[in-house]
Amino acid sequence: MIFPGDLRLDGVRAEPYASVALIGVPLPSIAGAAFPMPPSTPPRPPSVPPCVGREKELEALRSLYLEAQEKGERLALLEGLTGVGKARILREFRSRIRLEGGVVLEGSCIPGRAFGPFSDIVEAALRFLEEVGHAPSFELEALACVDGCHRFWWQHTSTVPGTVPSPSLDDAETSALERRLRLFDTIRSLLQQVAEIRPPVVMIHDLDRADRGTLTLLQFLLDEGSGPWTENVAPERTLRALFVGSVRTDSRAVAGESIGSLRRLEGTRRIEVGHLDEEGVRAYLTAPDTIARIFERTGGMPEAIDLLLEGDPLTPEARVKRIVEDMSTKARSLLEALAALDAPADLDLLATITGAPVDAAARAEFKDCELLTTHITE
């Protein structure tokens, strides 16, 4: 339970009717405007920090991508503490691959959204095939539930535009396992068709937050020892793609068996992202973007620059405060309502508590604010 002054903020528990509750690390309460910020203060425009001092990690990803093009599916696990710069490395790697004409398919793991990242990946892959003038060479029926599945996703019938449901999909005797294998194999076929044109980089952000279905599907796509398409045995079944997953090592999920099983795969390479060394810090501070940000904050006043450098490192509490301050007024009001309520609640109830209309954009921002995770229960 959450009590005033002892707010726990690293998760949201979703009840059957999509109620939410704050749980996690004790942090200062935001109820009652504990963060002194005028309601009318506009959010700061997001800045894009530079990616410098990470050539070693980028070169490791590049090397593994070339290996995947030659030998087949590979997985790079980009592992590091929260805030160490994994997202910056992936952003830079994505830019470099696309500048070379490569294909990058990506999705993020959102707790409570089964197969969530692959929903976005499948959509991007189908869009790529359409752009290059290639029709899918497989049946799309098994992709009927790519848009946010739940654990009973296999009960759906085909809803893919332009397809006609197969009688076999509506057959009551068709088991859940058969439907799942059909979905998995269809996604593999889709990625293979993309790879025949251009070997893709498939990025999965926040893999430590992945649901069991996402992890099982990823293992299916990578596990060269579980089927007849093993490397050098059936080249036509080889999936020439590099999968990249970012993993927070300070997350409890990394100790689980699912992440451990991915680490043990022969085609997996772990890339540890540590703190910048002195040369990396020098490169970071002298990057044009960094200089521009420092100048914007200080106006070029030496004393102000010194105060900026002498400030305390960002604590978890300060990080939460920064996130909350960057939220729009409407989204922040939902967070404050949840903290004040001190109980699970759905979004409609939270919107009622705020006493003001809350639009869809604010609701989406609230759910995606990094302070919350969702967990669906029956």
C-alpha cells in the first residue's frame, strides 16, 4: 500500500479492469504538488544527448551484424545500469545502419502488452515489403493478434485486412500450442523475406521488461539447436538478421531464467556498457551538442558553469522529479491523483479525481512515463 510521504514509484499493477497502482522504490510523495512546480509550466523540449566515447560498443555491434549477414541469426545483449547510455548507443547504431541503406526494425517491451515489441516489428517489416514492391510470400492469417495480444491471444480469429480466415483457425480442436507455433513461424518467415532483400537489425528495447511470450518468441527465432534449420544444415532456413536487446543490469528481471537462457545461446554476444573513461568524458564534454546545452544553461558565465559541474550526481529521487517535471500538466495530474488515492484505480477514475478533462494524449503519456510498469492479472 502507498502512504503519503512514502510513495513507491517503479511500477503499476493492472487489475482485470485495467486499474493501476504505484509500487516500488520509496520516493518523495508527489501528492498535493510535493514537487513545487506551477501547473502552467510548459514541459522542456527533450534534448538528444550525444553518443561519444562508445566506439568500442558500436564496433562490436557492427562486427556482429556482419557475422549475422554471413552466418545467420545473432543476438547482441547490450547490458548496463540505468542511465549509462544504452539508448544512445542504439540510436547511433540505428542511424549508421540506415545511412548505409540498411533496414532497422524496432519495438519496445511494455509490461502488460504481450508480444508488444514484435507487434511494432511486424508492422515495420510489412511496411518495408510494401515499399520495395514485394508481396508477403506467406499467409498473413497467423498475424491476426499482433496488435497487443493478451495471454489468450490464440482465441482471436484473423483480423488482418485483406485476408480470409482459414477454417482451421476456427477449429475448436486446434490447440493453443499449434496456433502459437503458427504465429511464431509466420513471424520468422516474414523476417526471412525481409532478410532476403536486406539483412535487418531487429532492436528490442528494454528486454528486461519483456513478457514471457516475447522472450519465448525471441528464443524461437534464435535457438539454432531446436529445429531443422540449424546453421550449415539447412541454409534456406537461416535467418540472416541481427537481434539487439537492451538490458538493465540493475533490474530484478535479469536474474530470471528467461534472460539467462538467451545469454546461453551460441549466437548470443553480451556487450557490457560501463561508465565513460577519461577520454570518453573529454569527448562527451567537447561534443558540439554538449557545449550548446551547457551554454544554454549557463549563458557562458564561468561561475554558472562551475556550479553546474559541482552539482550532485543525479539520484533516483532526482531522476523521478525530472521525469515528472517534464510531463505535461494533464499527465502529471493523473500521476498525482494515483498517489493521492493510494489504491489501485483505472484511468477513468483517475481522470475523474483530477476534476478536469484528460485527453488521450495525456493518458498515453501517463502510461509511458517510465515510472510505471503494468501487470495484467486475471
